[in-house]
Amino acid sequence: MSNKVTINNKIKSFSKKINVSGDKSLSIRWVLFSSLANGKSKAKNLLMSEDVLAAINAIKILGIKVIIKKNQCEIFGKGINGFKYKKNLKINAENSGTLGRLILGLLVNSPFSIKLIGDKSLSKRDFKRVSDPLSKFGAKFKLKNNKNLPLEIYGNKNLKPIYYNENKGSAQCKSAVIFAGMRTEGTTIIKAKKSRNHTELLSKYLKLPIKIKIKKNYDLIEVKKVNKIKKINYKIPSDISSGAFFMVLTALTKNAKLTIKNVNINSSRTGVITILKKMGVSIKYQNKKIYKGEKIADIIIKNPKLIKPIKCPTKYNSCAIDEFLIIFLVAAKAKGVSTFKDIGELNQKESPRLTWGNKILNSIGIKTKLTKNSIKIYGNPNVKVEKKIIIKNFLKDHRVFMTSVIAGLTFGGNWEIHDKSSIKTSFPNFLKIINQLKQ
Ligand code: S3P
């Protein structure tokens, strides 16, 4: 079967209700927490994507039983110290930075060294940002080029609590340190630049010994050793990062209207909504509720008459971090110049995303000014694409693929977008939902 998608027509107006798949960050965290719990945890609507299956394989390698049923996953945790460590264990995080980084926090007291590997994209990413703080607990690391995968972690039985200044706004590094703190006698203190807080919310829901003080520009987190985690039955809400592609598809399609059901609207994730609203897109919440500490709602989006440009305040960067590629498409159609600053972190993702965002915009004839850390986008409400555009060699970054599909469906032109299978890592149903909206 061909691994590319061709798009030759814009999508026609639609008015629909959709469900997108389960939240990836929550799915991976549920798997990891459940592997440490006592007894059988169950999840419904767990995201069945390659990243989450890699997390399930990882805990299986550590001796935890998992049963996947039709729409339910069961994990048989054996307690906080229930991993079965053996010599020469190898964990494959595949494409998942979240799995690769978080799981290291759980392995800091392994009696044997464990090898962590990943695919081509993950092997290019920075693991020193997580091995550095975990080394301070007393674990030791050997990394390729001192920075990359494959790496080897050597655990330590006498871990010491640390003070850690997390200044990148990385939820993955913060969460890895929280996990390591849970295995360590004493109090670990983290001063964390704002980033998604699912690990903290789940810890609080589980009544683990964690304290969080919310400050204006950072959070102060105190973690103590955890002795027991109760089993967790969880219905995973839908992923706003998956929903974002359809929000933008709606915003850029004349007369379109869309409801996305049951989405996690945790404010550390809703940057895309704040930014799109500021650009003139009508977005409303309905059926708001709180579920195990997470906010959930249906999201209703309408196509606006005119899109306004934005000077995007940097305070939205962390809560929109995975959505900038798709937001850039909205800026491309705005009446005026948009700027996004301090977003160099995008080049640390599955592919150099700032570079790819710029390439996609230039390929549809949008002028940009790019630096290592920022982009200026000269929007054009009348942008019309008539040429052939080929998108390939993007390190199979799912978000580059999906952004290109949305661009093809909204700007016109003849698109050939490679590596369709990239969506399997995070959003296997993406193209099915596109087809639903075409009918
Ligand atoms: C994630 C954190 C973010 C995000 C990633 C998921 C998480 O990465 O980009 O898609 O689940 O913790 P960083 O921690 O590198 O910012």
C-alpha cells in the first residue's frame, strides 16, 4: 500500500460533531503510574498508538502483565517496587520522547544497567536534559555522543533527593524528576518553568506525597518517597493536540462548524485555543466538567470571516508547544504580520519543527522571516496555491504530516505528502476523521 497521500482539492464546508482519540500524554502517564500501582488498573479510551504501545511494551519488559481488550486496557501493577529487573534489559521507546524520558525516572534504582533505544528521530533528540538531573540523584548514564540514544542507565540503591531548576518548560524532564523523587528518601524540590501538569494532577488524585505551589512564572514542586499507589481506573479524555488539527481545518474552511467532544482542556494545554481566539476564531466550550483533576469539555469552533494576525505573547509558548505548526497555517491566512518568539524548543521535537513550519509556509507562497528562535509570518487572506507541493524526508514527524494535510485541504494546490504511516505514533484515526468531514 502506498505510504503517501495526494490532495488535489480543498475540503468543502462542513458542520459536524467528531471524537478524536485519547490524550497521548495522559495515556502514557496512566500506563506508567499503573505499572507501579497495587492491583489491576483499567483504562477506557486509551490511545492505541505506537507511542502508547511502546510504553506498554516497556512495562511488560519490566515484568508487568498487561491485557488489551476491545476498548479497555488492564495493567496488573505489583506495587512501587514491583518491576522485575534482569541483566541486559533493553527498552525501546521508539518515537516517543515522553516515554523515553519519563521511564528513566522510574529506572533510577535499577540494580542492573538498562539500555534505552529509540527510532531514528528519537535517537537525534537531547537526552542529556534528563540524564543530567537524574545523575544528581545518584544514577549513572552512558549516552551516545554524551547526549543521545542509545543510552545506558545504571541505577543506585542509595538515591539522594535533589533541587532541580527546570528552566526549559519541559514537562518530560519535570515528570522524570518527579518519578525519581518518588523513589528517593527525603524531599526533592523542583522549580519548574510552566509546562503541562498531568503528572502532578495524577499524583494529587492518587494522594501521593507531592506538594505544588503555583507561582506566577514557575511552579514549586516538592516530592517525597512514595510507598504505595492505589490502582487507577481512568477514562482517558480526548487529546486537544489531535483536536487542534480539526480546529484549524474548521477555522480555514468557509462556513465550516465543528464540535469536538470530550476534550481535555487542562489550561496547561489550551494555548492553541487562546491563540486562535485572539486571531478571531470563534471557539466555545460546552458540557464542562472535572474528571480526576483534569478539565474536560466539548469544543465548538466556527470559521471566522476574517483572521487577525497575532504578536503571540511568549507566555503561551509552553501551553501551545505541540500546536505551533498548525497555528502557523492560520497566521498564513491572517490579514497582516504575525510573530512568534522564543520558540527554539520546536526544533527539539520529533523533527526540527520550526524549520519545517517555515518550509511549509514558503511552499505555499507565504513570506516569512526565520531565526533560530522565532518566526515572522506575512499573512495573506487571499493566498491561493496552484502548484505541485511535495512534502517528504521530515523524519516521519506525525505533526509535519498532519499539518501538511490540513494545508492541502485549505490552501489548494496539488499535494504529495509522504510517510502517511507517521500518524500511527499519535493519531492513527486522523485520516479516517478527515474522510468523515468530507462526506
Ligand atoms: C509532553 C511534553 C512536551 C510535548 C510532548 C509531550 C509530555 O515535550 O512536546 O509532545 O507528555 O510530557 P517537552 O517536555 O519536551 O516540552
